[in-house]
Amino acid sequence: MPTNYETLIDRNISRLFSQTPPDLHIRLGAEKKGDSYSFQALGEACCLNASGITFSGTRVGDPRGLIISLYALHAVPEQMILEPFKSFKDLPDSMPYQGAFSANSERILVPHVRRIKAKEKDIKEAFHGTDGVSGDFSFLLHPLPKIALCYIFYLDDEEFPASATCLFSSNALSYLPLDGLADLGEYTSKEIIRIIA
């Protein structure tokens, strides 16, 4: 019996491929190969087609697959606008979800800030990332081709504890609804923790 996630993913995929936009590869920032669309997602090779979603060749039926299916349904042809970066609390109607976003996407990283610094190169490689511009250190990651996340970190010292902030590229809401963006932050942060483990 399929899980709730699998049911939602299958419903989204069916809806997408019942009337596939002719420019879907442009909307996704993907390479089209036959009836499949390939791109990097959450640090892995992702393939999307009418049969479902795979990460590195393995079918995905969890929240990561739901994020990809929502991205495919909502993406528009416009290019990503990087700046100004937006915090989750600056996104419309985000107030009820701010606590959960902060806990699952930012505070979850705080105990690991020094290890994240040590493994910064590996994290950037996994997400086609680049250096950031502020904090004690920061980087820009691409968990989806048209959505960037800017992570800003401060190391702990005698006066202040460590901190982590996750910001979204300016037009991220063009490609995912609010709940999808919250999940994208959470699962990108979880992947960062997996990489440094």
C-alpha cells in the first residue's frame, strides 16, 4: 500500500504529465532525455518522468520526492533572481510556520557549525555551491536548479553562541509554494548534516 507521500507524488506527477508544458525542461533547469528530465536536486542526480522520481537511480517516495513533484508543477520559465535574499519570515503568510522552519532548517545546524566549516568544500561540491559574502563564513547552495539557499554561519566565541541562518533566492516562491520551500530548507540542512557525519 502506498504511503501518503507516494500518493501525493503520484498525483502531482500524473497532473504534470497529463498536460506537460512543452518548455518543462526550461522551467526545471533540466536536461531532457526522451521523456525524462534530469537535474541535480538536494545534492543528488534526480530524474523525473511519468513513472515517478528517482535520486541516483533509486525511486523516491518520501518528502524529498514531494518537493521535486511540487517544483515540477509550479516552476515557471523565468530565470532565478538571486538577490535580494529573503528570510523565511519575509515570505507572505509564513508566520504560522516560522518556528518549525527555524528549528528544522537553522537551529538543527547550530551544534555542527565548526564541522560544517571544516567540510565546507564537500558541501559546496554536492550542491554546486559557491562562497557567500557575510558571517564568519557562508555559502550559496543550489538544492534545485532555480532555487538557491544562502547559509550564513557565525562561530561560537566567549560572548556569543554559534548561529546559522538560511535565506532564499529572491523569487523562490515562483518555483515552490511556501510549504515546499520550508521542506526544501529542512532537507537541504539534513543533507548538510549527512555530508559532515
